Amino acid sequence: LLADVRQDLPREFVRVVERAIAARPEDRYATVGQLTKALAEADQEPRARRAKPRRWAPAAVLCAMAMLGTSGWLWRDRLIPGIPASRVLGLAVLPFENLTNDPKNDYLGDGIGEEISSWLGKSKQLRVISRNSTQQFRATREPPTAIGKKLHADWLITGSVRREGTQVRVRVLVVQASDGAQRHSETHDCDLKDTLRLESQIGGSLASLLRVELDPAPAKLDPETRDLYWLALEEGQSQSPGHLRTAVKLMERVVDRAPRYAPAFAELAASYGTLGYMGGSRADVENAKRYAEQAIRMDGSLARAHSLLGFLKSMFDWDWSGAEQEFRKAAAIDPRSSAGSAQYANLLMSQGRLDEARTQLSLVEAADPLSYQIPHCRSLIAAYEGRFEDAERENATAIALSPDNPLRRAWRGYIYLQTGRNDQGIQDYQQAVQMAGSLNFRGDLGWAYARSGRTAEARQILAKLLEGGGTAAPVEVAAVYVGLGESEPALDWLEKAFAVRDPTLREIWMDAVWAPLRQHPRYRALVAKIWPNQPLRDPPR
């Protein structure tokens, strides 16, 4: 309550303001005229009760007008004391607790939180932490002070959602991370179809409390389509192929229902692109590019779409300059976004621009401190530099942040093989194969078997890959051959991988798997074709 945080304010003024911002519309003043009259009456409070001149009266009308939605900008009312207007605040919207006892409704609180985060993130006065990081604290018992430190946040927004039929109750709490103190709370009830208005109410209230200025949130999707969009985002958070396929199906329904909603096209491109990178079909890659380009045509100011197109150009087209241009566009549109910086760091790392890559990772960390991509990229850099102990430590963090991602397990297997722990490495590659549920990583496992002297098992995997009817990635076959010491067939298959623009070839010079080939003229010619006009770099030994 206002009286709890501003005990110096007159009681009548507090009563008027609290009615103006009541959760239920029927409890508020119906018009600005009624509110103005109530404030004038509050100003007539006996002067004997005034401790000092009333500096609040002239600003009070403007503040309350903003609360009633009659002003396009939110008044920077200091309802929470001690927030300096000149400082950029770190804000984290944590997952809202689902009080319905049905996990299928988790998406509702997540979606409301995502919309509020997206809106507040438009303020230059706030540094809103990415959803990738805040999702780590679903149903957490960690104290707010610890969460604030991990997320580098000054303020935490949390709460709960209860759904009964079509009725929704949302409770919002504002917590100061430095001491864990709750500074504000509010409760809203609405029909499910009115959640857009609810989000605007909550966002406006929070912006006012935090003393930031924002335009009113625009209407976006009808309630049913918005539910599908939230569900698709929820599925897309997982890096497993099954969840990503579900995310694609849901988001395709969204774009059918809302063919001009650019963010849905961008998210569809993201899911398709991730599937393509994890060994999906070429059709996945082409779909990703098509949807990213559509999103940009609809809204050229969408940083997410530009960063996705940069990722696709880098990974699958090897259009290095075009990719960097897209990443730079994304950064120019939204310098604080983590969406493009991680992939841009990956591109820089692939080019051997390691110091620039580290700089980009620092930018990611500011907006998305618990992104698994940060420790993963740092692990790659450490391995290339021969710091395998650091590489293992960083990858352990990446696995903890993204336990369903088979790429992280395979990378740990690689680290184990490079440090002589072959049996542990083979176990990790076996687990990656099981998690991926396809031919992915079988070539890595075959390479690990061959590297460990288990040539019979390596040849069994090679036979299965060759019998795959063309479904096996050429680079997988090449890996087994190079492990077996058969350079010519390995190079034959690497050249086939080049012909289909296999994204894993981008880091071929960094990958010690190919070290036995580094002096072969065909290998050196292949690397020169991947990276024209770049100095030839040998993989680490």
C-alpha cells in the first residue's frame, strides 16, 4: 500500500490515490473530473494537521490521470522511494507461480510475464533480464537476495496466477533484490479474454512505481491466438528435437491466424533454425530463412529477426559479411538484446577473433546472465587455447543450464577424449546419441570408439551410417573414417559435407578431430574454400 512506503503523505491524499488505482474498475473513479474533485477536497484537510507545505497537490492530478489511462506517458511518480531517476535499473520478471495445480496452465503465467517483460524492456531506463535466465527460477526456494545476485538485478517482479474456467486472478509482487523486502503488491481479476488489458494495467503500474516512461502497450493478438503463441514459446524453450517440432506446429497455427504478426514469424524461424543446426533436414533450414525474411519484411525494426537471419547466413550459407551485417543491425536496433550477441560471438570465434568474441559474450551476460550459450562459447574458446580444465568447468555450467541439450553432452565427451578419459567420453557420446534420437552424434561416437582402439564397434557404426539411405550427415561419416586413420575416404566425405554447407564445418580448423588431416593438401584446400581471404589456421593438437 502507498501508506506503507510513503508515511509522510496526508491520509486523505493516500485514500484518493488508492481508490484511483484500485484493482477492480468499478471501485475506481469513473471520470477525471471526479478524481480532480476528490483531490481538491483532500487539499482542504485542516491546516493544523499539515506538517509542511503540500508539494504533492499539483502533481497529483497528473499522476492519477496517468493511472486512469488518460495520458499517453506514465507519470514518473516516486511511489517506491530511493530509486534514482538517472540510473538504469536491472529488472527481472520471474515465472509466476501457477496456483491452478495443473501444469498445463504454466504457460499462462509465463505468457503474462513475457508480455510485461517485453513492454518494460522498451524503456531505456530499465535493463530487463532475458526470459532464458529468469526461467531458471521456476518454483525456486532461493531467497530474493541470491536470485538478484545471480541475475544482476536490482528489482524482482514475481507473483502468482490462478485460473478457474475463464476467470483469471493475477497477484504481482515487487521485491527489492538488495534486501529481499517486498515493496509493493497488487491483485487483478479479469476474464481470460481481457488479459491484454490486464497486462497493460500491470505494466503501467510497474512503470509508474519504477519511475520509467513508456507508451501504452499496443494490442497484438486475440486471446486464443495469444494462448497458442505462449504455448509455442514454452515448447521452444527446450532444446530437444521433440519439443521444437511441437513448437513449430503451434507457431504455424499462430501465423495462420495472425499473418501480419512479425514476432511469431521470427520465433518460427528460431525453432526451424535450431532443428536445422541439430541435424534436421535442409527443408528446416530453408523454412527458417523464409520465415526470418518474412518477419523482417513485416517489421524491419525487429531485432530478433535480424539476429536470426544473421545466424542462418553464418551457419548455413557461410555468408560471413552478410551475417555480420545482420548482427550489427540487430545491435543497432536493440543494443541491450542478448538475441544476436551470442551468435555473433560464435561467428567471431569461428573467425579466430577471440577477443571480440569475449566482448560480445560480456554483452550477452548483461542481459541474459544464465544463458547456456555463454559458458558453452567460453568452453569452446578455452579448448581451442588448450585450457581443457577451464573448458570442462564452463561446459559443466552449460549442461546445468541446458540439461536436455545433447550438444553439451557430446562436447563434454570431446573434452574427455582430448584429456585421455576415453571411457567417460564414450559414455557421453552414447548419451548424446540417445538424447538426439536420430543418426546425430553417431559419427562422433564412432570416432570416439576408433580413437580408443575399439575399431570393431567403430566399423559397426560406420556400416550403419552408410546404410542410412543418405540420411546420415556426411561429416558424421568423415569423422569415423578419420578416427580409423583412413584419410582419403574421410576427405571424400568432408567434401560432400562442404557441398551441402554442413554448419559444423564452420569450426573445422578449431576441431582437433581433424588434426590428422591438417597437412593434407585436400584438407588445406577445403579450409581455404570455407574461409577465403583468411589466414590458414591449424586445429589444436
